[in-house]
Amino acid sequence: MEGWKTDKFKNQIQYKSGYTWSKEQELKTHEPNSVRVLTVTNIQKDLDLSEELYLQGVTEKDKKEKAVSKDWCIAVSSNGNRKRIGNAVFIKDDTDYLFASFLTAFKPKYNSEILPDYFFRWLSSHNVQERITSVSEGTTGLGNLDIRYLRNMDIHFPEKSEQTAIAAMLSKVDEAIAAVQASISAAERLKKSLMQNLLTGRMKPDGTLRKEDEFYVDEKFGRVPVGWEVKAIGDKDVCKINPVYKYKKKEVYDFIPMEAIKENFEGVDYVEKQVIDNGSYTRFKAGDILFAKITPCSENGKVAYIDHIDSEVGFASTEFIVFHPTENVDGKYVYLLLSSGNVHRLAISLMEGTTGRQRIPWKIFRNRIFVPMPDKKEQNKIVEKILVFDKKNSYNYSKIAVLERLKKSLMQNLLTGRVRVNVQRIMNN
């Protein structure tokens, strides 16, 4: 490739290992002389600062030697999920951050011919990430970044002007993705607000608020709209819990493992086909709801309404509670109740078992968790009002998928020199 160079990673890039601290140093809020520290949780598609952690008692030497700021990349270097090894974010602000020992920071050397933004793009590229994952070492279930392998990797790079142009082009795609993601987040916030108001009856399906004289007080729930009943989700008139469906052995059925349920109540990611030879699974049908009962899947919002399956009966992990709505209720309304903040938080608070293996007992949905229920006609209207946001976001997610494919293709071509950019044109735009 004309104008491109090749050099070893170790000749161009410096790196730092993470900081180790004691529990006593941790602070949830910023205090004088404390330092912000990043953990694996903060390393998402971008730097996620929604969870804050600060450290006190950090020496000035460690602040100087271990902290990173603008133009550094921070990558996951040790994790139980090997696919996370090498996942990196780019620090764009001047804040000084410490970072955990499960992370490693990288930055081009002072005299490097590689620009920081270009290096981040190279490190995040599909080809490099695959190579890092394939050689990750592991003990006791943990995958670890092989620094020795990384240091001896070849980096191909053009002149700095072309590096800048490549980074600028990829940034435009990132901006487009961020704009769509902002629309998704806004829709989710509005949906959450509507759920809180509609499912408690504070708001009518037409968007108007109920007046005080349109409520009565129930001993189990509190303020309830007139005409609504308070029932347990596991009430015989609402849902049958963990139904036992008949099936024929050694036939192919739809199978949904725990991993196939998306987090944050976002539904089913995929369905497998599996020959079932015994009954040691949870069984469900189309129209049922799967609710993860084991930690941390339950806390992570693994709840899904099964809209359709190819087989008459489906199978899933025994770590799901199955809810089969009766004909008296709208199944999607029950799903909204189970995924609402109030019900979900209460269920988690009632977990039983030892630390790390806690489970939500299904019986609490019969005797501990009560919800206000309108008639089925109003349930239908509420479902229609809320799920319009899911339809909107489904379209937005498809847009993001298209943009992500475009970005991947661009990175594969631009970062290898197979496709060259018009430097002047990019920089003028």
C-alpha cells in the first residue's frame, strides 16, 4: 500500500497496568483529594460514567503514574467473558482517571508516528479484536489479555493526514449511531414514565389524569382507581404459574436458553432448535411470559413475552418462572406488569438463598405481590399506548444495526488500506 508503513506494536505504543485498592478506600461520591476510578462496568461501547466510584488515600506518586486522561485507550484485560477481552474505550476529556487492575491503558508514545484516535480505531477493529480473543489466556474461568502477543503484533498505518481523515470518517458514523441511540433513550424514558402512570391508574389511556375522587384505598395496595380490582399476578383468574404442557420425546422443539433473553426487558434475541429427550426443562407456549428467577439474570431484566414459536410447546432453562395468562387478561399487559419497576424491584427484594445463588420464589406472585387490574378492554388500550414505543425503537434498532455493519465494513477497508480516503475532501467537510 503506497504511503503506508508497518511497525511492531511495542515500538509505537506504551501501556499501563491498572490500580489495586482496598475496600476501605472506596467512596460513592467525590470528596476533596479523592480520585475517580474506572472499572469494567464503565467500559461499554463508549465510556459509561453512569456508575461512579471514587478512591481516597491514593498517593501522589500513584496519581501521577497510574492515572490516565485524554487520548488514552482503556481496554478490558481480564474478564469471565473472553469476548470482552480487548474491548476498549477512548478517553476524550481532560479528567484524570485511575482504573482497575482488570483493565489496561494504551497510548501512542511521545514520538510515535501513530495518532491516538487512529490507534483506538485500529484496536477496536473486528480483525484485531478477533485476534486478541483467540489468544487470550485463562485461569480459573478468567480470560486474560496476552500483552506479549499484543506487543509483537504488526500495526499498519498511513501518513498522519490520512490517519486523521480515516478517524474523521468513522467519527461521522459514530455520530449517526449516537443520534439514533439518543432517540432510543428518549423513547425508553417516556415509556418508563407512561408505564409508571398507566399501570397504577394515575393516568387514563387517553392521556388525562384521574381525579382524587376517582380512587379508593385498598388494604393490600393503597390508592386504586374506581372500577379496578387488586389481585395477585399468580391469581387463578390472572395467570397460571409454571404450567406443565404435554410433549412427545425425541422430537425437535423450540428452545430458549437464558443467554437468548436480552437484558433490560428487551425480549428474545434468538431461538434454538433442540431434540428434547426428557422433561428437565421449563415448558411454555406462545403467549406465555418467561421471567428469570436467578441472580444476576433477574436483576438484569431478563423478562420476555413469547409472541411466537414454531413448535406447539417450547422449552427453556429451569431458571425461568413461566406465566401463562388466562383468557381474562391481556398477556402483554401482564408482561408490562412483570417488567415494571415496582413489581420487578419487589420481586428481587424477596429473593431467597445463599449469596450468588439467590432465586425469586414463584409463590410470592400468589401471596406477596399484588397489582391493580383494570378490565380487559382498558388493559388492551394501555398495552397499545405503551408498546407503540417498542415499535418505534424496533425501527431505530434496525437503523443502528445497518450503521454498525457500515462501520465494520469501513474499518475493515480503511484500516487495512484496501480503500483509500480522499484526505482533502474529508477534512474540508
